[in-house]
Amino acid sequence: MGTRKGNLMSVRADIKVLDCTIRDGGLCNNFDFTDDFVRELYKTNIKSGVDYMEFGYKASKTLFNESDYGKWKFCNEEDLRAIVGDNISDMKIAVMADVGRCDFRTDFLPKSESVIDMVRVACYIHQIPAAIEMIEYFHELGYETTCNIMAISQANSNQVEEALTMLSTSSVDVIYLVDSYGSLYPENAAALAKTYLSIAEPAGKKVGFHGHNNQNLAFANTVETMSYGISYLDATAQGMGRGAGNCAMELLLGFLKNPKYSLYSLLIFIEKYMIPLKESGVVWGYDLQYLFTGQLNRHPREAISFTENNRKDYCEFYKELLDND
Amino acid sequence: MGTRKGNLMSVRADIKVLDCTIRDGGLCNNFDFTDDFVRELYKTNIKSGVDYMEFGYKASKTLFNESDYGKWKFCNEEDLRAIVGDNISDMKIAVMADVGRCDFRTDFLPKSESVIDMVRVACYIHQIPAAIEMIEYFHELGYETTCNIMAISQANSNQVEEALTMLSTSSVDVIYLVDSYGSLYPENAAALAKTYLSIAEPAGKKVGFHGHNNQNLAFANTVETMSYGISYLDATAQGMGRGAGNCAMELLLGFLKNPKYSLYSLLIFIEKYMIPLKESGVVWGYDLQYLFTGQLNRHPREAISFTENNRKDYCEFYKELLDND
């Protein structure tokens, strides 16, 4: 533990790349993607060698009105199948289930009847018991599971170790380090990665990383944590994701040495779909307001609202943040 | 050697921050900054605690016609003094002199007659002997000197060690690791930093880092190399610099723990000067074409020309690059 795994010339066969463009990117456009967009991304990910594609959330239809959102907030089985058929590819299908915002006992089929392969359970650190209940349920249904502990930059180390210990005795397959606020510097991210691995690996669990780009560090933190043994890596086309966005898939695929990963297929998709999407007015990516919330280790909600209101008074906004810190 | 210096909570009193907005940013607008812009940046840097401000090049007037460029390609003493007077501040003034593109024996006053404090000699690794000749000349005139070895990602390790050994016995004060192509990953950058420090530190030299943002790693590589002991850190307002640009000063100042550095003064400058500059059509910053040349470890000239021609056919451009690799 604590030493680097492999080097910059070697192939790490344990690496799994997960595309979450529709899920995290859906937070930028209310999940309003055309079927054509999602289908082409699905085909692109297969050609690019991506290992998992996350299609969206399984959000509660009690809490959220289906007509208020695009379909990928709910990921109905028939909507998934309209894109992937029986998914005869080697790429696996993932969906996300938020603790407290998912009717998990009613909205999931047994794995044998679903094209979904993996359910990613997202929670804050104090929700670990609730997350584990869901994980055990999904595991019983036959799914691969992950636990994505969000906003880890605000948790204290005792909490982190306790959460990891609890997850180690659960049925979860992968534990994710999630830098929701884009606050971690590579040295922090590496230290957390080592903690995660030191507890998860002996228990036979894999560890993943999901970054945000508030300080232009999503890619750097991904490769840094990977170098210590993290193996599940989240990325999105052009970094599309909430606020400052995520690790860009094109950066990650260009970095990975395994020849199964192909950058060129993704470039075709970016040119044909992502650039027009940005030009149509969907907004994400690194900007000063996100840098501020990242540096201050805060939820990006105020920065998102600054962006939505087309504000450009960065200094005023910065003072507002300090004022209610 | 090889261990980290300080930690994320500590102040490193040896750190020197160098703003090279006018010099590297000048490559984006032909050095065509208004005096008002340069004067406000000068005042901003002083308020922000920046240690050095680089005003531009001392380019040869034999090779380059003064009327073809803004004045900061030449940095005449009277033009500098029109901005800084006698520079009564604590911030030092730097200029850059390129090997082979500078009439160094005619264009420099003795330090006692100039407001310039530091001359940064930029060269490729095969030009080290010529660089050392210039360094000794500037040292004799009374200036602090640096040697900025460009395009280090294309040099082999024997060359690097030989260059560092030669510089160690010269009068140079600071040796810069320069990732001209934005090709280095944090692990590469850290390994090079350790090599630089292992040879330079015992000889009493400081080491600096100058990054480019082709792979969104300029800031990450800056803090990574700093963590191993590099102490001279280049950055520019909003990352303004050739092609994909440099490490953004606002990221760096937000990271540094020394209370002498102030982010807020810089934000005022960015809002008032940098954002209008971008809106006026001056182009720099991370984009796919720079990612390609960074990944391929190549000079960004083709990507710059792709940008200047307003091309959007990224896939075609990528194939062109592979075709003449």
C-alpha cells in the first residue's frame, strides 16, 4: 500500500472506464437528450473500449414528476432497451440510485429480467447505513453494486475510515471516492485513495474515482489516484457534468496505454454531437465561479445559479460566498 | 531528495510566484497590450503578492521589425519605466531573452542602470552552451538569471542530466523545467523535478516550473513539482499564454497558503481587463486541438494554426497530425 501500481508505460488490466455523460451531464440539461444522441454515445463507447456506460438515475416517481424531466432521470427498462436492445456488447450498463431519492424496492427488476448490470448507490457519508441496505437489496437482485460516497472533501478522516470499514463487510463490489466539490488537490486525492485502498482491497473490494473540474484537476486527480491502485475511473465526453464538469473522457482515453481504448471513435462523437450540444446553449465546464466554490470546499449550487443567471460580476459573487461561509 | 517538501497546510517561504501574462500571453495578441492594461496588471501583481513580473522579450531588432509587434516583444528600458517608474515595489521585474533571437551584447544596460532585475534565458536543450554564454554575460552585468530549458518532454534523460550538470557550474540562479508542449503527466513532471533538484540543489541553484495546459494539467503539474521542492512557479492571469495557455494565477494563488498572496486583487483585474480581452477576440486556452498535440508530444504550431483558421473539423485535424507524425 502507498506505492504506485504500474508505471506510465504499462497496461493496467484491472482498469475499468465508466462513461457517465448522460447521468452527470443530464444535470446540465434536465436529462433532455435525444434518443439519437444516447444511441450514438452508446455505440461510440463500445467502439472506444469503455467498460461501463451509466445511463442516468433511477429517481423516485413519487418525489419527481416524470413529465418534468427527460427520461434518463428514471431509466425505465423499456427506455433502456429502446437504445441497447438486449445489449449484446461487452460493455456493461449502469444506473445511479440516490439514497433517499429512489424507490428501490419497487423500481428495480431482478437482474435476470433487466439490461442493467450495475447499480451505483450515491450517498453522503452519514447515509452509509441506508446505502448499505440498498446495496444488499441490489446485490440480492443480482446486480453489481458500487457505493459512491459524495462530498468526501467535507468528511473527517474518522468518518471516512468508519464508512470504509462498514462497506468492507457489505456485499458492495466497488467503493467510489467522489470529489463532488472539486476541492481535492492531487496530494489530498492520493492520500484519500491510499486510505480507501488500505481498507477496501484486503476486503476484496475495488475502488473508483469520480472527479469534478472546479480547479481544473478532475483529470489530474483521476490519473493520480489511479497511479496508487484505484481502478474504476469515471469520465464524460468533453467533461460534461454538473457545474465545472467531470474528467474529460478524451483526456483519459488518450492517457491510457491499453490498446483496447480508442480515442478516435470518441472524437467523431464529440465533433458531431457534443460541440453542437454546447453551441445549442447547454453550459458546463471550468469557470471562475466554480473555482471559487472548489477552493472554498463548498457545494457548487451558488455557482450554478450564478451561471444560470448569466452573471459576470465575479468579484461581487466571491464576496457573497465569503460573506455566508 | 525524492520526498515531499512541506505539506498542504504549511507555508513554503522559499516559493516565488512569477507572472508571465504579458510575455507568454503576448504570443496570443502580438504583444499588443495597452499601457493601461500593463500598468494595472503591474499594480495588481504587487497587491497580490506576486514575486516577479515578466514584461516580455528582449527580442533582436535585427531579426524582428519593431513596427510589426507590440512593444513588449522588445522591452525597451523607457517603455518599462513608463509603467513601473523606478519600480519602488518589492516585486522584481523580469524579461526573457531567447537564445539565437536576442542581441544580448548590445540590448542590455548594466543592472545598475536598468529597472530589470532578472533575465530569463530560454533555449532548447542543444543550445545550453549558447545559453550559458548569455547567462554569464547577464550575470556580469549584475542581473539575476534563469535558464528555461524548453520542450523538456522531447529531451532524453542523458541530455537532461548533462544540461543540468553544465548549468550547475554556471552562474545561473534558477533552472526551469519547461513543459512547452503540455505533454507531461504529473508523474513525469514529478520525476523530472526530482532529477532537476538532485543536481541543481547541491550546486545552490533553485528550480522553477513553467507548464502549458494542453491536457488540463498546467496547474496540477505546478503543484505536483512544487511538492517535491520546486520553488519558482510561473503562472498567468486566466492562464493566458500561447495555445492552450499556462497555469492560471487564480488557481495558484488560491492554493498557496502563505497569506502574502491575495486572490481578490487579481479577481478585480480579471473582471475588468481579462474578460473584456477575451471578449475582444484574443484566443487562448484548453481545447481539443491542443489536447492532440499535447498527447502526441508535439509543438503546438499546427494546433495554433487550426485555431487561427477557425477550423472545427477536429477529426480531420487529428488524422492530419497522425499522418505527419
